[in-house]
Amino acid sequence: MTNYLDFEKPLAEIEGKAEELRALARQNEEMDVTDEASALDRKAAELLDELYKELTPWRKCQVARHPERPHCQDYIKALFTEYTPLAGDRNFADDHAVMGGLARFNDTPVVVIGHEKGNDTKSRIERNFGMARPEGYRKAIRLMEMADKFGLPVVTLVDTPGAYPGKGAEERGQSEAIARSTEKCLQIGVPLASVVIGEGGSGGAVAFATANRVAMLEHSVYSVISPEGCASILWKDSDKMREAAEALRLTAQDLKKLGVADRIIDEPKGGAHRDSAKTIQSVGKAIAAMLKDLEKLSPEEVVAARRKKFLGLGSTGLAA
């Protein structure tokens, strides 16, 4: 059953009517609903085009959070072979919100790291809805150090509303762990390519996405704070999240103009969740292209290019 977003309710009605007709036809073989169902399908396709023709930033946030979007484990399963996960930070525990390990990408050995939100109630609770604790970032640091030691490119898949803000996480050094992970991204002498596949929330995302190349899916978002959090702070009213989303310039299109994102990966009409296989294939092509751009650079050149990229942010871009 398809999960429809608030702004897709008219589409839900049309597609629902088409499915009802087909269900009736399956119960009564003498009933021919082909023409009526096809007409509804065409109407639904036209409406889908219209709805997604020019999404507002807030609607893009909703699409980026869609529960049926492909998640980190879906990309790893489809794009990487011989995946061997590593667990734990050798200090406190294993954080299931962060998954990563050794793998092959197009038969090239790599290290892959990503946030995993889960795809049902049980797994979402287990994965803490993709919100990493300090041990998750320390696990990522372990993996990046291993990649640097053995000369393996690093691929990160970002999809988190932000780092977990709980009391225990703060007691165990959440901000320090995020800072160390970000620092490690800047230090490693191997190519680092990152893709924002859903939400890129605050420092929780920066700790994985301080990369040589950053790609974003067409309807993904990347911001210093969620629209709801921003609205609560600025207007003391979380219902003003639409205005906040506009002000944050969190869309892939805005961030490409600002130089934060290097490329935008097209999504199927209606969002990544409407054709996960096609989306994953497009992300695979983008990762391959980004790694190819970096493969001839020496470790020193890789580090210098990454440093130059981030020192240059804010020097050009959209006017205030």
C-alpha cells in the first residue's frame, strides 16, 4: 500500500479509484474496466507531473522523509558486493543507526558508511530513526582510519534528521564525537564521496559529508537545523515550518548554487520511493563518476582539494 504525503491526497483519490475498478474486475471476470482504469491512470500521471513540477522547500522535506524511500541498507545491498560490516567503537557499544564496513564497488575495494533509519516500526526503533549516538560517529572514525591505512576510497550515504540529542549521548561526548568525525573526514588521504539520499540534518550529517565530492538526490535536503526546529526558535511556533524551509535554503538546487553540493542526482517522477531500483542505479552511476574524478590524485592532493573546497564555501553563491 502506497503512503501518500499530505499534498498528494488528490492523487491518492484518483489512483485509489483506478485500483478499486481493477479489484472489481478481478472479482467479476465479465466486467471490462480497461478504458476507465486507463483514463484514470492518465489523469493520475498528469497530476503527478503537476504536483512535482515545482515542489516548495517544505514539500521537498516531506518527500525526503518519505518512509518508503530507499535507505542505506538498500543501496549497500544493490550497489556493493562482498560487504563485510564492522561493529562497535571499541569503547562503549555498537550504534545501529550507523552501518558500515568493507565492500567492493564495481569490483573496487572501498569502505562504505551510512545512516540507517529502518523500514518498519521495529527496525526504526532499533536504528533510532537514523539518529546516531557518539559511538556511531566513533565507529565511522574507525572505518575511515582503516580506509586511510589501506588506501581504500570511502563512500558515505547520509540520511539523518540529526545526531541523537539524548542525555546519555551528551554525557558520552556527542559534540566531541561529531567534531572528531568531521576532522577525520578532512584528514584522510583517500578519496571521500558522499551522497545525501534523504535528510542531511545538522552536524550529524556534516560528520559524514565533509567530502571531496558531495552529491544530493533531487528531493533530498541538507540543513543546519530542521524546519520545525528553526521555526520553534525564530517564531516560537513550529507550525511556521514552511517559512523556515524557505529561509534555510536546504534544497539540493539551492545547495548546488551555494557550492555545498557538487551534483544533483535526478529522481523518478514522484520521488525516489516510486522507483527505488531506478534511484539506486542513478546513485551508483553518480558514485562511480565521483570516484573516477578523484582516482588519479595523490593522498596529498586529495587532502588539499578537500580543504580548498570547504574553505571556499560562502565565497560565492546566492545573494542574501
